[in-house]
Amino acid sequence: MKIGSVDLASPFVVAPMAGMTDTAFRRLVKRHGGCGLVITEMVSSEGLVRGIDRTLEYAEYTEEERPVSIQIFGGDPEKMADAAQIVEGMGADIVDVNMGCPVPKIAKHNAGCSLMREPEHAAAVIGAMAKAVRIPVTVKMRAGWNDRARNAPELARMVQDAGAAAVTIHGRTAEQSYTGVADWDLVARVAETLTIPVLGSGDCVEPQHVVDRMRSGVEGVLVGRGVLRNPWILAQAADLAAGRAPRVVTLQERGRFLLDYIELLVNERVNEADGFRHTAPARPPSDGAQPRAIGRERWVINKIRALTSWYSKGLDAGSHLRVHVNAADSLRELHEIIDEFFLRADVVHA
Ligand SMILES: Cc1cc2nc3c(=O)[nH]c(=O)nc-3n(C[C@H](O)[C@H](O)[C@H](O)COP(=O)(O)O)c2cc1C
């Protein structure tokens, strides 16, 4: 499938997840196969334009992840167009607009899902961005703001007319947040009426769900929480789609994934080759290329804790793993816990 001029080798996509889908995680998922596109965590358009260090980190990606979509949020057409130009300048393949975030901190700034409450304005944002850049501008929205305003079908058409190259629908309303179930009938209705590619998102936690949802008429499926539980889900879905049995992932491989993730996080920005990492311009000039040694171990521990809260779901004695990881205070301890839980064949999970 194609988004604008960008070819995706697979229709299965890593959904954007704030705090979770950093560049290291995306690289690892990509290495396991089946993944046609990765999308960054949402990045503030304001922060990009002002060159705020923290924001710029969220936008970073590496060559290995291509094709890459950088997701931005904001409600001001001019700033969103400026931010889109920065994203284009970073060499990203696609710029995606967040119209789905229900968190009040974002929504109150006329951004995220609150854009769905002002469809004309939302379309103006997309129009301004599409005029400002040559890369495809895409939109990720929800079914609507609440049950009385499920306006994704109308808004999707409006952003298509304004120049969007693809639309993703997460079939829940902002009011639902993550409760209830995603409405894939609504996703299918949008897919039927638009001429640009429509992708769907919501509740694909098994490889078979991903393959089944492709039958709703969408051109692609985004997988969020399912990837956090099982980073092989896209590869397994690709196996199923090709008529093969889904690959079996051993407990050892699951442990190896966590160790690889730790290693990538620890070595982020350390001795990297020129051109490996793509960063946005910082202001004032910062030492963006240098590793930040202080606090790095703590940062990595927190990242592993956050991932483990999802990764341990469905595992035998997963709660046991969570408790131990949450109590770990050093990388050495984390290594020991992972080693014991996943890598020692004689382990008893009780
Ligand atoms: C922890 C977390 C963070 C998320 N952050 C974002 C985000 O930054 N941008 C976005 O468009 N959606 C975000 N989402 C929504 C997901 O991309 C996805 O649409 C939603 O979780 C439904 O798909 P799933 O059932 O496969 O998880 C987030 C979801 C989760 C669970």
C-alpha cells in the first residue's frame, strides 16, 4: 500500500504511543519483521517550533526505522505548518496529525481530539500543512468526541478534501478513552467512502485480529497495546497473511528482547555514526549529539518498568515479574530479574 508517494512493504503499523514507542523500541519491533510503518510518539508542534530539547527527543528517529511518520499535535494552523516543515527538514517520510488524544492537558489547547469538535478548523490545519510541505500529511482521529458526536466520517472527508494523504480511525470516542470496544463498523464505513487510504486502530491484541480487521476494507491496521504485550505481533500477522503458521516466540526470546531494549536505551546517542540519528534543530544550540550520562540509568529503569507493565500481561507469573521489576533500583538488578525469569530454563514462576 502507498501513502502519497511512500510505499509501505506491509500494511501493519506500530501505533503511536506516548512514553512507549521511542526510537529504540520501534527499531526492535522493526527488526522482527512484518512492520510497514512506525509512527513516533506525539510531539508538540509548539515545542518543535521553539526547539525545546525534550520535545525534540520525542521526534528523533533512526535510518533503520524507515519509513517513519512523525506525529505532531497542536491547534494553530500556522504553527502546525511550521512544525510540518521542521519534520520534513528532518527527513521524515510522513507527518501525522494527532486528532485523537483525549487527555485534557492536550485537548484544552485546541489540539488532539478537541480538533474533532471544530471540523472546519481541523480541516484548515490540514490545509495549511499540506500547502507547506511535499511529504504526505496524514491524520489520526477517533470516532468522535462522544456518542452524540461521532463525526469521523464527515471529518475524514473534510481532511481528505483539505489535502490529507491518509486517515487512521481509532474507533472509540474521546469520552470513552480506552473503555468499551473500538467500533470497526464505523472504520469500515469511512474506508468505503474515502478515496485516500484509511487505516484502522483498536483492540488488535492477537495476530489473527490484525489479519481479520484487514477484511473490513481498510488498507492498513495500527497495533498499539498489542505490540507492547507482544512485539512480534506484526511479524506473526504477516505470517498468517502469507498463509504460514505464526512464528513461535520462546520465553528466552522474550527475555532477549528486554535485554536488547535496555542495551539500545543505554547506548542512545553514544558513538553513533553520522547520519544514523535524525534530529530536529534545537534552540538554543544544545549538545544534542552527546549522551546525557546523568540520570540515564534511572531513565532506562523507568522505561523498562513502563514496558513491563504491558509486556508481562498474559505471561505465567507476569504479576510476579512486574513486582520485581518495579522494585529494581539498578540495571544490574534488572538484568538479574530478566535473566532469572526468562532465560533460565529451570525457572519456576511461582
Ligand atoms: C500508552 C498509550 C499511549 C498512546 N499515545 C498515543 C499518541 O501519542 N498518539 C496517538 O495518536 N495515539 C496514541 N495512543 C492510541 C493508540 O495509538 C491506539 O490508537 C489505541 O491504543 C487503540 O489501539 P490498540 O487497541 O491497538 O492499543 C496511545 C495509546 C496508549 C495505550
